Amino acid sequence: MDVDTRLLRYFATVVEEGNLTRAAQRLYISQPALTKQIRQLEARLGVNLFVRSRAGMTPTEAGEALAAHAGAVLTAWENALRVTRAATTRAARVLRVGFVASAANERTQLIIADFARRCPGWRVQMRQTEWTDPTAGLATGDVDVALLRLPVPAQSEFDVEVLLTEPRWIALPAGHRLAGEDQIRFRDLYDEPFVAAPAESGEWRDYWLAADEREGHPVRIGAVAHHPDEWLNAIAHGQGVSLTPEATARFYQRPDIVYRPVTGVSHSRVGVARPHTQRDDAVDAFVLSCRAVCVDGSLVASLTMDS
């Protein structure tokens, strides 16, 4: 019997959420469509997988049995896809590098240049993802290595090396009451609405809301953004404020948005990440380039003068 892995993923998400509405939101499909897919899976297997009630979706005994194996099946399939895609790009001598927003800031181009010196004939393909996937395609096998803003969901599944840290600032509409301040205390922003990343980004979203650094004050969500343009527009239109890396003030300047240093929150970290199981000469070389550029200041100066 053949079962579409998409159906199995839908099933696993419903089990995790225990609720069709939340699962549908996380999967970016409508609730009726998700219900139809679950019923299709039940019809193919010839069993009822859930007991449906107003309280939510509870797996039946058969559903629990499937859930016990679904994760391993999906992981094995993702690993097979990762190896297959990697083999294709290796043959073309292409290294796929995922990133979110500003990657490693101004050091990104220096890293790529250093990698080109280490691996002549190779090409770096930069792939940016929306904020629904803070792993920048690493979790799905769409990239070989990634430059990430930490923390990210399931970070323990990757080999992660921190490359640099920088302060978190606050982005405000130009007309905000605090826009004229040179520096802002985070506690003065507790009651402000915030522009948040999508819920499925998990702890990454919580980190950029500083959910654990609010002294018990709840977060107010004014808008949800999936990428930088959506985020900038939400702030400019007064839908909320947002924590952001200091580098954002350099990369995303707009007359209707101001960026200010903020005290009372931890610093942001940028890391280079790869799957635990992946051992590849090109990825090794890229990681070495990241270390050289981000740790060895003399190399940064040398590459800057050469460019």
C-alpha cells in the first residue's frame, strides 16, 4: 500500500497540535482541506485514526500506533531527499547556503570570497527563506549549510558554531513616542504591540519577542510578518514595534522607521549550522571560511583591502 508522505505529515501535525484549527494554521491549509486529507488517510488505511470532539482530536489506539512510527518514517524520507539533492548539487559543484534576512551581515560576501579561494571551481548558491523556517531550509534538506540567527527550532539536530554576536535593537515607527530617545529600556516597551514572526517558527519567534525577558509581562501581538518587507511595512504603519539585530539599521533603512539601541535584553547570535550526519569536504571548507572571516580579524582586513 502506498501512502503519500504529505498525508503522513498532516497526520503527525494534527497529533502534535491535538487540534485541527491549529494544525491547519501551521500547515498553511484550510481546516476543511486538512479534514479531507485526514479522512483520505483513514480511508486508505481502513482505520479510524482520531476520536473527534469539541475538545480536539485524540488519537485512537490505531492512531497512537501510527504516530509512534510516523516521525521515524518522515525523518528517513527527509534524509533520503537530503542525500539525493546534495548528490545533484555536488555533481554540479554547487554549495547551497541557506540564510534568513541579513545572514552573517557584511561578513557574508567575505565568507563567500574565502570559500572560492579554498574551493576553486565551486559556486555558492545563496537561498533565503521566509521566517516560517528559521533553519533556512536546513531542516528540510533544501540547503547543505546555513547561516542562522540563533536559536532555531530543533537546534540540537544540527552542528552549530556561533560566529558573532551583536546587540538587539528596537525598530519603531518614526512617529513613535520613544523615537526621539537615544537609548530605550526594554521594560518601557512591555505594553507595546509587537510585530511577530509566524507561530510555526517556535522558539525563534519567542526569542525575537524576548518572551523570557519580560519579567512576567505578557506579549501583545500587533501583526505577524513572514519576511522583511512585510515586517518593515507593519512597523511603518504603526501596527507594532520589533526587536531586531543591530545590523538591520544598516541593511533596512527607511525614512518612516527608526532604530534605537535597547537595554535589558540579551544579544543576538549568528551561527553556521549543518546536519549532524553530514560530512562533506565543501561544507567543511565553508565552515572554515566562516571561522576565518568571523574570528580572524586580520583575514577580514586582508580580504577587504583585496576587494
